[in-house]
Amino acid sequence: MNVSTSVWLLTVAGLCVLVAADFFIGRKPHEVSLREAGIWTGVWVALACLFGAGLTVWGGGGPGGEFFAGYLTEKSLSVDNLFVFVLIMAKFAVPPRYQQRVLMIGVLVALVLRAAFIAAGAAIISAFSWVFYLFGAFLIWTAWKLVQDARKGGHEQEEYQENRLLKSVERRFGVADRYHGTRLWVEENGRRVMTPMLVVMLAIGFTDILFALDSIPAIYGLTQDPYIVFTANAFALMGLRQLYFLIGGLLKRLVHLSYGLSVILGFIGVKLLLHALHESGVPVPEIGIAFSLGFIVLVLAVTTATSLWATGRQERA
């Protein structure tokens, strides 16, 4: 799909307006209720659907289907990210009234980082067509690793472990011993140091880099259009904060989510390998976007249903 520079600028400007509005509405620290989270989750999903519908009218069924397939994939992978966000909040003992601010800035950092990943991915794909083999193999390996982690109780780890990058930042700038409201920097003993609030935001942003390593190749397996890749990621991430509060208590009930995600990633990996073979002149069938969208919806529906059935049965027992 040929997207002009003006459309790109209008899209980015529109997203910035939405982010600014979201920040303005949630600027006052408070505990987010289920009602508030439910309303705003619905708003973000509705905005994504409206954008996808507009893309279908403007660009046709192909781009529209690619957007919805990419959006669903990124959204489902983002839900898996919430498990780690819960661990991060517990690790740093973030007060409930500040959690919405932490997630707002953390997700914004993640969106900027993903934009860089998307641009790099587009440049690599345009220069090296064989990269589809690497993406496909990596997704299949990631799918297998997800299954292995799920069997070991991957999300049942006791606490979040800080990575080396975050630890080096903490050593370089120092960290205050307590929260100072929503402030990110404070003076302590004549030295300017970070507050735990800033550390948590960086932890969420840095953690998303790891998640982007599988989510970006996954969506490039559904579409090679950078515009669709970017907008699908943006809409999937921008509603993540409200989703955290809405289904935070239900995350432990989604016991089969990792299995469902592994199936989706494995499917996209096979799709990428078939596409790479086709581009190399090998006469193999390619998987269409309509089938991909239907398959992703079916897997997510079955995964959710079996998860709720399994946990419900366990609770009754």
C-alpha cells in the first residue's frame, strides 16, 4: 500500500493527540476502578476498529485484513506482557495510585522503541529478502520456547529480575530510597538521583524491547507494509494501560495463553518460511491474510475458553 508522507504525518499527529488526551485525562494520580478501565479499554478497541474500517474503505480488504490480523496478534502478545508488568509492579512496590502513571509513561517509551524496531525491520526486509527465513525460524523457535516455559509454569516466577542495562543505569545515576509522588528526579545529599518511579518506567520500557524481538517479526509475517505494522502496534500498545487494570485479576485464569500464543507464532513462522520459499522461486502455496485472520481469532477464542474452563474446574475441585 502506497502511503504518502502527508498521511504518515497526519497519522503520527493523530496518535500524538490521542496520547496527549489520555495523559490529560489520567494526569491526576488515582486508583483506577474496574468501571474506568472497562470504559477506556472499550474506547481504545473501538478506535482501533474504526481505524481498521477506514483503512479497509481507503486501501481495500487486503490492507484492512492485515491491520486486524496484526492488531489481534500484537494485542494478544501484549496481554502476555502484562504478566511481567504485574511482577515489575510487585518488585518495586508501586503504590496503586501511581500505577496508572507508571504504565502510561512506560508504554509511551515502549511505543517509541518499537517505532525504531519497525523502521529497522523495514530497512532490513527491503535490502535482504532472505531475512524472512531468519524471521520464520526465529518465530518457530520462540513458539517452542513458549511451550517449554508454559510447562515449567513460566509466569509463576516469584519476582522480576532487573536486567544488566537497568542495573547499570541505577548505578550511574543512583536511586532515591522512597517514592516522591510522581517526580522522576530529586535532590538527595546534594546529588540529583532517580526516583523509584523513573526506575519502574524504565523497567517496563526496557522489558518491552525483549517482547518486541518476537512481536515485530510476527507482524511482519502478516504484512510487509510499515504503515500497517506501525499503526497495529500503536493501537495494541496504547490501550494496554487500561487493559492492565481491567484484566489484572484475570491474568492468572488465562492458563493456556502461552500455548495459544505459541500456536500463533508457530503458524506465522511457517507462513514466513513459505513466503520466503515463494520469493526464492520455489512453487509452494502461500497462506492468505483472510485465512490467517480467521486462524488467529479461532486460536484466541479456543485458548480463552479452555483457560476459563480449566481454572473454573480447578476452583470447583
